[in-house]
Amino acid sequence: MTFIYYFKSYQHKIQAHYLPVRKVMFSSAGQMLWTASDDRHIGVFDVKTGLNVNTYSHAGMCTSLDLSSDKHHVAVATSDHSVTYWDMAMQRRLQVLDAPHTEYVWDVKFDETGKKIVSVGDDGIIQIYE
């Protein structure tokens, strides 16, 4: 038996960034919305209200992001060839990961344990951080 879910009208229209948004994702419970933008910011928004909860600034355009499985950390891929690692509880960047790419970094992803991060970029290199 197949069930079909029909979507209702939109809940919010959020004017989140002033340049293109490259990545968007919900938190696991669907209460928060995360965005990565060319305006060099990661935005965090409350889904129910549409309000900005926090913003994280970077030196380059934010091309992608991923949340760790415990939702306490976020990894961000940027156009300045770096991957940054943030702690959400402390609301601060913990580290710019070693062995930077030589070109734009386009995607970043945590493994299911949250102990490894993989990044890919225009340089054709796949980097795994542990």
C-alpha cells in the first residue's frame, strides 16, 4: 500500500541572505533550518517563526554545510579553500581543518559517528579528516 503526502501552502518566506544560497538543510527534528550562502554566512532559522537564530561568518563564500549526528557540531565548506569546524554549544569556530584544498571546496559531510569529515573541491581531491 502506498501513501501519498500532499503538501500544504508554504509556511514562511524567509529573506535570509543577500547573495545566492548554496545549501539548505533541516535539523533532525525539523525545528531549525540551516543555510550556506555566497554572502559568506551560515544562517540558522527557527522553522516555526522564520526568525534568524544565529549567523556564522566566514572568510569565503559558504558552499556547503553538514551537521554532526549529535547536532552539536557543524562543518562548513568555503570558497577560500578551507573547511571549518564549529561547536554549536559554545557558538564558536573550533578549527580550520589542516591540509586545505587548493581550489573551492564544494561539499562537506560528517560520517554517521561524527568523528570523520570528508570534503571535496574543484582541485579533484577528496580529503578525509579524523
